[in-house]
Amino acid sequence: NNISFVEVPSKKYYVWKFSGRATESRATKQLELFQKSLKDQSLQGKQNPILNQYNDPWTIPFMRTNEWWIELN
């Protein structure tokens, strides 16, 4: 009874996947690489990238999955 569903408009994102722990410095470095890759390909996205982390704290680092998402313009 405490769950509700809300329909939201669809969006498209560029996605950059990386493994390991997403410490602040590591996540920042990955975001810089992602943004450089987009720029090198003449692609442009919106501001406010989203960091997604999918694993529990006990997952060993090399098996962890993280992603940066940047919404397409």
C-alpha cells in the first residue's frame, strides 16, 4: 500500500561504465574521461551528470559496476 507508480517522460543518456570503488577522486577522474570522450566525438550532453552505483558495500572492487549518465541535448 505504500508504493505508487508515476509515469515520467522518457529520456536518452550517454553512459560511461567503469568498475571498482567509486571514491570521489576515482569517480571524478572517470567523469573527466567520459566528458573528454564525448568532446572528442563532437557529442554534447546536458549539465548535471548522474553517478549510478549498483553494488552492495561487500562486493569486491573489480566486480563492482558504476556508470556516469549524461542526458543528451
